[in-house]
Amino acid sequence: MSERIKVGITHGDLNGVGYEIILKAFSDNRLQEIFTPVIYGSAKAASYYRKVLDYKPVPFNFINKAEECKDGEINFVNCVKEEVKIDMGMPTEAAGEAAFCALDCAVNDLAAKKIDVLVTLPICKDTIQSKKFHFPGHTEFLQDRFSKNGNEALMIMASDFLRIALVTTHMPLSEVPKNISKELIKKKLKTLDYSLKRDFRIENPRIAVLSLNPHAGENGLLGNEEQEIILPAIEESQKEHNILCSGPFAADGFFGSGRYREFDGVLAMYHDQGLIPFKTIAMESGVNFTAGLPIVRTSPDHGTAYDIVGKDQASIDSFLHAIYMAIDIFNNRKWYDEAHANPLNKMFFDRGKDDEKLDLTKEEEQN
């Protein structure tokens, strides 16, 4: 029997719905038959929420480090050992510190291969800020920790039938146009194309590229970015990397007409352009996936949901989809890398050039 995949799970903001989701999900003991959970958080916070929500006890295997985890158990790394005041539904500095503590511990274990994949529950991007965490979100933090050879993280919102990647992520809308460039779009297209092939096992993926301006700029009437930046990026990506991409498409008509169903992936220019339609169409099953890095990280596509904390209203669907997607991507990468590890050398013969003829040995000629 092969060893189960170790799924690291961070508790996120402990004043949000993270613990409610954890307790609900792992009340089903069938989960640890599929994978080995390793939860990073506060044992006291887990106990507090269980009592407040009046849930049945979950048999956590409390451990001090990931190396002590056991298959078939719900392993819980008690890395937030200091007393933390819980203010349900409130953003606090203490909750931000606890969120970073769990994230930092899990990421260190991920880098050391003590866990195989990482699933992060939602953080408050404001309260987690500190000297150690000065990033707009998880994606940028993970890029800083794991980026190699110039590769960059790509934020993909994914479900079974819709995958939307972003050229720009967490930045003010006023700064988006000046950050859009042909080179950046080409880089994101290349990363998205490779991720669709390696992470999602889609051969010859079709990618739609959205416009920046309304009505795709109306031939320059509403903006020139489509003609001067986006379209050249598409055409060069087609020629240079054989990427099956097309556009730019006006976002409203693209989603309103259902054209997204014709493509394997969509590249949006900015955060809300991609996430508003995604969360409207696939909120319950949606997953935030960080592509482009050597590690696998997913997250539910919702936030801390302060407004429903402690009311037993949080859904576990997106969280479960995040776990299953992380496992699938981990396995897909192994399959893809094994399949492409030793490709056969292809030999090309140009009959029009004598000096490039293959130098066959006598034995080969006789055969």
C-alpha cells in the first residue's frame, strides 16, 4: 500500500470561519482514509470553537511537529501555543500573528518536504501584516519563498469547468493599466498553458484572453491597450510558443454569452474582472490555486466571512474541493514529469542541404 499524501492545512484567521470549517469537515472520519491531514494551528482555539458551536469532539492527534504525524489520524500541529484572545468576527492583531505563525510553520515543512501539499484557510490581509509578512496575500508570499530561476506565481481560480488566471492580482485598480505589458501577458500565458498541461492534464489547452477596456477598446475609441499590448502578446505567444490562445474578448459578453465553456482557461487582466464572474458561476466549488511554483498550494475561494462566524453557516464545499484539487495536482505533476522525463530524441533531415545529411555508419546503412 502506497503512503498517503500529507496535506498541510493552515487555520487562517482564528476569528474567521476557519475552525468551523475544520471541525465540520473532519467530523467525517472517512477523509483520513483518502489522505493524511496535518493541521497547523491552536489546540485551544479548536477547543473553544467546538464548545461555542456545540459540535461533537473531533479526535485530533495533537503533535509538536509534522514528523510525528500518523496515517489514519487527524494530525494537529499545535504551533500557536501562546494564549490567544479570540474575538469572533473581528479583525485583530493577535489573530493576524496567529495566522502567520501557522502559515510560516507549514511553509517551512512544505519546503522541507515534511508535507506534500498545502491548503490555506482564509487570512485577513490587513491584520497579518508585519515585518515578516509584508505581502498583499498568500500568492505573493509563496512566490517570495519558492520562486526559482525567475519563475513567478500565477493565481488561478479553478473549478471542474472554469479556470481563470490573473495577469495582475492584489493591486489598486488605478495601477492596473500601467502594470499591463506585452511581456507580462506573454509570461502569464506561458505559465497558464504549462499549468493546464502539467497540473490539470489537458492536452493542447485553449486559452481565452480578456480585454482591459470595455468592448475590447472599440478599435481605440475606449483605449489602445488591446491593439498595442494585448493583441501583439497573443500573436507572439501563438508564434513563439505554439500556445492556442485567442482574444482579446470583452469580459461582459464573454461570460454573459457562456463563451467561457469553449475554453480550458481564461486569462483576465485584473482581480475583479476574473473573480466576480468566477465566484458568481462557481462559488461553492471554486478553488484558489497558486500555479507557476515548484510547490502545490490551494485555498477555498472565499474569505474570512466574519459576518457568519459562530453561526454554523459556513460551507465546507470549497475547502474540500481545495483538498481534492491539491491531491490531484500533486499526482498529475508526478505523472507528467515521469511521462516527459526521457523523451525520445527526434532527428530531422533536411533533404535540401547536403552538409546536414546524417552521418550513418556502414552498419546502419546495411540495416
